[in-house]
Amino acid sequence: MPQPPRNPARPPRPTSRPGGRQPPERRRHRQRTKPRWAMRVATALSVVVLASAGIGHAVVTSLDTGITRVDPFKDMKNRPAAGDGGMNVLLVGTDGRDKITEEERRKYRLGGAPCHCTDTIMIVHISEDRDRASVVSLPRDSYAEAPAHTDQNSGDKHDTHPIKINSAYAEGGPNLTVRTVENMTKVKIDHYLEVDFTSFMRTVDVLGGVEICTVRPMKDSYTGLDLAAGRHRLNGGEALQYVRSRHIDGAADLGRMQRQQRFLAAVIAKATSSGVLLNPIKFRNVTRTVLGSMRADKSFGTDEMLDLGRAMRSFTPASSEFTSVPIGKMGHVVPGIGSTIKWDDEKSAKLFKALREDKPLAPYRVRKPKAVPVDVAPQQIRVQVENGTKTPGLGKKVDKALRSTGFRTTRTPDTADRLGVKRTVVAYDPRWDRSAKSLATALPGCEMRKVKGQGSLLKVIAGADFDGVRRVRADDPYQGEFGVVTGDQVVCG
């Protein structure tokens, strides 16, 4: 068994300088890359979480010695200052598929040549007290400024120039990827981790599959994903289809990022709620599946894995929070590059400031009742409330309750034409039936009434049976306003 931590409440920490700042040479190497698919992130984090079982030092050492090492921080200068605490890991997923069989290529539609770029990039921030993981997805088509560098393919020297963020890897590998992310976020990356298709699929299979839930059917002819609404246990290949799909609906790559995050939360739930963490055989099998295709920076070794693992023994999906960089403009066209995604400067600066200051992204950590998933985000649904009873103030009460759960109410409740309504009514134009069903979910027991020609504004006529509003959330939160979800909110109930 590994040596017990010096302080059971907190893992051993590297020697620090006065003021709590770590030596430059130590801080310089605390980096990682984020998997392309959240699955890869899941793969990487699950290995770290698995170490929390306290399995022998020799087992984790075998993981350390089997990892292919890279130096993403070589000759880096003018880096962001270290934050107030915690650890930032850059998780990068590439589309490597060399070890996938021909049968798997056909079955899961993995043909074609790899682009040698990153499909997904995530910053994973582990808090200083090791009781929270904040995962921030960076859209792969984000507009970015690549720092001056030498092209790893042609050897040509490039000045600072605009690119899509996922192209940084193709031009300059892990080093340029880290430099570009740090330049955009002003967040100092401590460790880098890179995983490919193979490790993701094998890890999911070794875990015995991972369970996901969806409120509507999901079908993507490009990846072959075909899921009915409901609960599903996905094997490695199916999981890869799930996290790769971007042609399910209009949300495209943003929807895919959300599914990646949901899958990562499901992996954490599986690893922490099953016997994987306490089963040396399963632990060994999982680590072996990852070793063949994972790359990490040189300083992320056995001691760091064990220290972090011990600290995360009580880690649960509720300890994790997920979000994406706030978007200012979709379809920002750049000559020679094409359509890109521009970040919202003000909101993204606030988000990355929270990471640097080791603060939760979710404003309140108070545990709330679990929200019911719906097909349309409340933030997209406009609602006019009317009081159908003689009870003074009921309309205002209903309006406030709906607004607090995210619905865009008019804030000016009215009085219904007919009073004495016993059962609350949701009146809607049939063309907006999906929105109406989402609204009705928030009002258990209500009557749904079709009104042709009513338009996009839905109407709630509060009846005597009104007994509060049920919390709901969008199955795809990127439909609505920018926000943070915790892992326990997006895994199957």
C-alpha cells in the first residue's frame, strides 16, 4: 500500500517558497492537455481518480513508466503568473486511430485520414483543497492568435497570426497548443495530457460501459450514432460515436462539447460509485489500456498521481462543474481561415479570472433539488402569466417562480378573462409544441391547451391547483444562456 499522506485532510504538497509560491522550475511543468472528446478527459481523470483507491505505489509507478513523455513547456517565455492555488491541466484529444481494428473502423465509422489536430480542448482546474474540479471546454473552432513559432511540418518561421485554436496542434504540436491557450486565457497551465481514440474506447470497455440518458432521440448519419430517448449503457465504440457526433441538431460542435462534458461526468460517476477504485485488477486493466496511447508532460509522475489520488478519495460527480467559454459571436469569418467562433471578451475574462483565483464557477454551492431535463431550454421560452383565480398576487407569484427557474417571463402578469380556473393551463401555438412541453414539465398536473395563431409567446393561466414550479434544465444547455452545471445534474438519475 502507498505511504499515508502527511495530513489526512490534504495531500502532501511540493516544497514551496515563502508566501506559498512554488519554485519556478516546479511551477513551470504543471501542465496537461485535454482530450479531444470529453471521453478522453474522462479517461485521463478516471486514471487519476482510480489512484485514490490507495493501490500500491508500484502499480502507479508502472503507469508512470509506461506513459510517452512530451515537453510542451520547452523554451516557453512570458508565461502567465501562477494563480492563487490549485492545479490546471490542459486535456487534449487527438484523432489518432492507428491501433483501431478494421472492423471497428467500419462499425463505428472511423475511416478517413486523421487531421492530426485537436477536436476538443479542455482546461481542468483541480482546486487547492482538492474538493472541486472545474472543467472548461474551449470550442475547437475558436478564433485564436497563434504566437510566433516555427512550423513543425515545414520548418518555416511564422509570426503571430490568426488561426482556429484546434490548428495550433497541427502547426506546432503540444508546445504551440499550450502557448496559444495560455495566451488566450491568461491561465498558467501546470500539466498537459493527450489521449487518442484507442485509449478512450478501451477504457470505457474496461469500466464495463458507461451509462448516459437522453430526453430525445439522437441520430447522426456521419458517426452512425442512433439512440432512442431514454437510458443507455454505451460500450467504447458507441461512446466514441456519442462524443464525436456533431450533426444531431443545430447546436453542432457546441452540442458535442456538452455531450462530452456529460459523458465525463458519467465516467466519474461510474468510477466513484462502482468497485473499480477498490479493485486492483480493474485498476491495472484500466491503466494498461491508457498507456499505449497517452502522452503527458515530464513532471506529471507517480508522486503527483498518488498525492492527487489520495486527495480525491471523496470525489463525486457533485464535486465537478462543467461549462464552456462564453461565446460572443458565431460565424466570425476570417479570410484564409473561414468561419470561427469569437469568445465574449468580458464574460470569458471573468470565467478565467475565477480559475486563476481558485474560485467555484457555479455561484452557489448550495445543493438544490435535481432539475428535470427538458427538450428546450427555459431561457428560450417566452411566457405570459395570467391569474385565473380570485387569489390576489397569484399571477405575480407564478411569474416569479417561472423566472427563477430560467423562463423568460414578461414580468407583467395579467388577470385572465375568466376567473375560477381550478387547473393551471398552458396555452400554446401548436408550432411551438416542444417549448410548451418543456414549460408544462415545470408545472406538474397542468392542462395543455392548443391555440392556433397564438405565436411564440406561451401563456400560463394560473389555477387554484398551483403548488409551485418544478426546476427544469435543457438537455442541451448550449441552447440557452451561458451557465455552469455540476456533474450530479447531468448524469442519469
